Amino acid sequence: MWHANNAGEYDNDGYHLRGKVTTNAQGFYSIETIKPGKYLNGAQYRPSHIHFKITPPNFPTVTTQLYFAGDTSIEQDAAASITTGPYDATHRIIELTDDGTGVLEGTWDIAVSGEGIVGSSDIHLDKGIIYAANPNPFTKELAINFGVFQASEVSLLVFDMQGREVATLERQHRTPEKYNATWIPDAKLPNGYYFIALKINAIQVHYLKVKFERQASPYGQ
Ligand SMILES: [Fe+2]
């Protein structure tokens, strides 16, 4: 991925603000960077964007761009304003939310078809879904609501940012129904981000990112 700096400029000498990541075994990825500035393209400013080249195993590379909701330059932009067909940008415009400290966070789920088309990753949500994980962030206990839509082997797992499975909340045969689960992290688990993942048979159909912020004990550990 690569993007412009605050002033809307690309660094073509030192190649700052360019990077390459490999997802972990679950397909999770995470990047931390600045929000790119805008630059003029003819008479119009291009919306703030991040360029991506994505290469799924055994498929060709797709080159595409990510935009941010609320950007006033999207409507006039030749690429970002497309809402139908193979270049539909709808699923490539993501919401950013302030985490309370001025840091903007957003999620872009990437699903690439064999034709190299980037779209929504909701393709398995007919099998099962995680409705909610609350509260988020949480300090002690996380309540998870999920639905199973077909009789199947269901796993509800927790992964850390490195893709290590740190907890198994559920692993059993389930009939179509709504279910609840609770995650109380092990005392040795560090604070930070984790992924709650729902697997239906062999397919990971959905995940939610949660933040664990253990309160320091007033009596020490
Ligand atoms: Fe660009």
C-alpha cells in the first residue's frame, strides 16, 4: 500500500509512506499510518485515499484504492464516485471513528474473487454472524452474541493481532439459532486488540475486532 503525505505529495525518492504487509493465517491485517492529504488532479482534488495492490495466494494481483466516508471530494472523483459494475467503489469507502484520543480507526475487509474484483467480504454471512461483542473496549468480561444459520460445527475463537489463537469460546455442533458466549481473558493476556472469529465448519465467516483494557488492580497483582 502507498499514499500521499499531509500535503498530498508522494515520496518518489525515499519511498516513505509505502509498505507491504502479509496477512496472518486468519487473513487479518492491520496498518498504522497518517491520513493522506489530497492532491489536485486537473481542476479537482482527489479524495484522500490509500492505494493497494493485493495478491491472494495463487491469484493475480489486483490494484485498487481505499477512500474515507464523508470526504467531500468523492462525489466529483472519476474513480471514487463509481457505484455499479466491476469498479464499484461503494465497498472501498470506509467510516473512520475517533478512538477518543484523536486516533482515527477504520476497518476494511478485503474479499478478492478469482477475477481479481475487490468487493464486500459479506459473502459467508448467510452461514453465521457475530451480532455484537460488548462492551467494546472491555475491562473484564466480553459478552458475545452470534447467530448460526445452518446446522454445523461451530467454533468461536479469539485470536491476537499476530494470529495466535488465545481462546476457544465454543467448539461444538450447533443447530440454527441465536447464541451467547462470554470471554474472560486469561490473567496472562496483555491489553490490546483481539479478534473474535466465528467459524462455521471450515470457513471463518465473520469476525469482530475488540479491545481489552484491563484495569490496574489497586492492590497490585
Ligand atoms: Fe493517489
